[in-house]
Amino acid sequence: MTRTASENTASDRLGELASTIRKQAAAPATRRHLRGLPTFKVVKDVPEHLQALLDELKDAERKADI
């Protein structure tokens, strides 16, 4: 016996979603698109104003004991 859409469980829907995502990630169109994106690279030099904000965040986290 097959279930109707309203009878599908949350687990079934998550399984279907995972399957759909895997198929889309492996699709040739997706792979072509991703190859065309710039390569991610880590920048070691952070501008001073951003470093100051990061330092403030670190101090706030330390004070909050996070």
C-alpha cells in the first residue's frame, strides 16, 4: 500500500530532500557552475578596521565566558 502525500512522515520527507540535494549537487549543470566560480582563498592580511572589530568580539566573548 502506498501512502498519500499527507501521510508521508517527516523522516520520509527528509530522506527525499537529502536525495534531491545529492542529485542536484552531482548534476553537470551545477558542477559547471561551481567550476566557474572564483577559487576560495584565505587572506592573511585583514584590514585594520576589521581586525579591531574582531579583537572587540574576542574580548566580549572572553568577558561573557563563551
